Amino acid sequence: MTGADVLLLALGAVAVGAGALVVATRHLVRAGLWLVVCLGALAGDYLVLTAELVAWVQVLIYVGAVVVLLLFAVMLTRAPIGPSDDLDRPGWAAALVGAGSGLGLAVLLIDAFRWSRVDLPDAGTAERLGEQIFRSWVLPFEVLSVLLLAALVGAIVLSRPDIGRSKASSPADGDRTGGGAPVGAAQPADEGGRP
Amino acid sequence: MRPVIPYVTAALLFGLGVYGVLRRRNAVLVLMAVELMLNAVNLVLVTADTTVKAVLPHSGQVFALFVIVLAAAEIGVGLAIVLQLYRLRASVTVDDVPLGEPVPAVAVGPASGRPDVEGAVR
């Protein structure tokens, strides 16, 4: 056991424990905050595995953006502050499938790698990764940019009630997702249609 | 470095994500569990970068970056859908979503099928 192994074990335990709390807690907001702990521990894992750029991108995008988006969604859907009892559906099927897939994959990977030891490769700095992305993986990179554009347009179309609505149906019932703040529920649709 | 440690971490995280997706009823919590699964995949990719001697160096980390971008796009569209669901039904419980029948309030184009009377009452 080297220092890297001890770090990986500790960070992995933190990540798995926080992940278990994410799927088990009865507080909606705390689930998001435990997700921060889990993702942060994973970023530490990436650092130990010499993936510097991936670690910082993880902190920037996941911890910084995705969790904030999720907490915004929790608040915009008027989630209760205290513990809520109707978050889970009963049944052992989920536990069975989850434990089966998780432990099955773990057994498979333990059987494949045993207690073997590898040397850590060169650090994945921004320079090396950028060289790879813009030399060998340019086409997937460009396709991903088109996908981000499509996701952007799709999110806008979904959250605007006045797009794609048939003429016969009633006027819109407010635009709550557009500006982030709840607007009056009786606002007509045309006011949201600024160019 | 023993690669089995991060691999087992990733496998357990993936199992937790599967459990969360199947168990949770709140759509936002389902999205959080999906994030756990995506992160488990990322950890596998980054660890594979250290164990597999590929022709192109750092391919695993490049793919982890791609998966992070995909997750960002997924969470954006997913939350737009969740908020639209909340606006229509005042609830984000995935059990209550009627499958297979068009909801009258968002009917696009000619409405096919009978109106969803039960959903309109609820």
C-alpha cells in the first residue's frame, strides 16, 4: 500500500458513502449537498490518478454548475424544507437490481485486476489533453459542440410555453422557468415573446 | 497504484445510481442518481487510462471530458423537462406521469386520442 492507495481508498469511501446518502436521504436539499461531497471526492480521485484537467473540469462543471442547477430545480419545484416521506417508492426490487449490478460489476473488476499494481502515467495536463483533443479527437469534439447547441435550443423550446402551441388551445399559464424567478401565473403568453 | 480500488469504487457508485433511479419518485432525485452513474463511468474511464496502454495517450481522460459535456447537456434538457412537468401538474413525481396519452395542455398539432380526463382533474 502506497500513499496513493491510501488516498484512493479514503476518497473512494467518502464518494461511496456520500453517494449512498444521496440516494437514501429524506431531505431533498441535503441530497444535492451530499452530491457535492461525492463529486468532490471523485475530483480528488482524479487528481490522485494524475488526471489534473479532468479533476478541475469536474469541480468547475459538476460541483459548480450541475449541482447549482439541481438545487435551483429543487427550489423551483417548491420542494419542502424538512424531511418528506413520499420521496421513495417501496419495494425491494430497486435494492436488488442496484446491489446486483453494483456488486456484480465489483466482483467482475476484482476478478480482472486482483491486487495488481500499475505505475501512474504522465500527468494529464491541459497541454497534453488539448493536444489529443485537437489532434486525434477533433471530430467528436465538433459533434459535441453541435449537440450542446441542440440541447440549448431544446431547453429553450421546452421552457417557453408559447412555442409550438396549437392555436386552439388556451393562452399560456405563465413562464416560470424562463427568467428563473416565478412570474405571475396569469401572465399572457405574448409578453414572453420578445424577439 | 492498485487500479482495483478506483474500479471497485466506480462499480459501487454505479450500483448506487441504479438503485436511486429505480427507487426515487422525485424527478430531481432521479436526475441526481443519473449523475452518480455518469460519474462512475467517468471514474472507470480515468482509471482505464492508467491501466490500458492505448495507441493514443490519455484517450480515457479525453472521453471523460466528453462524458462531462454530455452530462451537462443532459442535465440542462432534463431540468427543462422537469420544470415543464411541474408547471403542468404541480408535482414532479414520476409515478404520476401518464405514459402513452397526450396531455391536452401541451398538445402540439392536431390532438390525437381522447383527452386525459383523469390527468386534468389531478
